[in-house]
Amino acid sequence: QIQLVQSGPELKKPGESVKISCKASGYTFTDYAMHWVKQAPGKGLKWMGWINTYTGKPTYADDFKGRFVFSLEASASTANLQISNLKNEDTATYFCARGRQLYYFDYWGQGVMVTVSS
Amino acid sequence: DIVLTQSPALAVSLGQRATISCRASQSVSTSSYNLMHWYQQKPGEQPKLLIYDASNLASGIPVRFSGSGSGTDFTLTINPVQADDIATYYCQQSRELPPTFGSGTKLEIK
């Protein structure tokens, strides 16, 4: 069955970096895009961008340009999200989600809670 | 960005019909597709795709979920509502980038 399994929760200090992984199984990894979605505590969903799993090309939403990097370990069917120079407002749950051609998301990872606190 | 507006909450009785609405700030339909999608999210869980392209039931989703609409006005219907349906429901458009989500409608039991 199709699964996206993400890494565990993270507690970081402001200014530090974090790397979150999303391992896909049950389908051909390079056939579908991988998207990233942020959910701040008690808030709604915000699309961060996506990575073409065939070419490795990332695309970032405007609010996520600069400190956010999408990458792949295609041989391991894994997508990664790295956030540098963490800020308090980065405290959120980050989901990976498999993207369909018309930009909807049919399978989601379980989410990774990142807490940024001094 | 396209703004999607949802009511914050809806209270219904078990066994009754729930109608959740989503209004877009501009049309999300093309000549071929109505690019509105619906997700269910329970507390502490990831979102789950329910409906894609306004009216297509996602794999494994019970037929008591249905979607309709075009242009700027869309509806998710749950009939009949069961206790397991208590969750927050989000609409999402993909007519224009960036994809945007509504703020969610929390379904409560009366």
C-alpha cells in the first residue's frame, strides 16, 4: 500500500537548522511530485511548494523562498525539507504530500512537529 | 492568490445531512475541470483526500461523501453523518498557483 513516512519530532533553538525526511513506498517514487504543506498550531494548511521527483527541480511558494530547501534521495525514495536559521514562527507541523497532475494531494505523510524555542 | 472562504463550524445531528460550503474569490473552473478538492483532518492526524475535481470520490472514501459545484461555489455533503466524521474539513483550489486552502470547517455533533 502507498505510504509516506516522515521523520520524528524536532526541538530546535532559534537560528539552528532542521532537516525533515519523507520516505515513500508502494509506488514508483519518480512518477509523482512531492509537495510540502505547513500547519501552524491550531491553524490551517499552507502550501510551501513542491519538488519534481524525476528532475529534482524544486519550486517554492513566495513565503518559503530563502531559508527552505527541498531535496531528494531518489535512490531511497525519500524527499527532504531543510529549514535554516529557524525562527519562532517556523513552529509548526510539516507534511509531505504526493501530488497529482492537477495539484491536489492524494497521500500525506503523518507530519513532523517542529518546535522552535529558546 | 485565490482566497477560499469557509464557515468556521457546523453542528449537525447524527444520521442527518451535513452541507459544508466553500466560496472562491474567483472562478476555479476551466472548460474541462472544476479544480476544487476536499480534505478531512482529524485532530493529530494528517489530512485525507475525500473529493477531487469537485465531485470525484477519492479511493476508499465512503459514498456518503459527495461534492458538487462549479465556478466560485462548491459544496461537500456528508449524508448521513456518522460519529467518525467529526473532523475539520478543508477545501483547496488548484486553478492557479499557489494552491490555496480554505480556513476549514469544524464539524460538530448537535
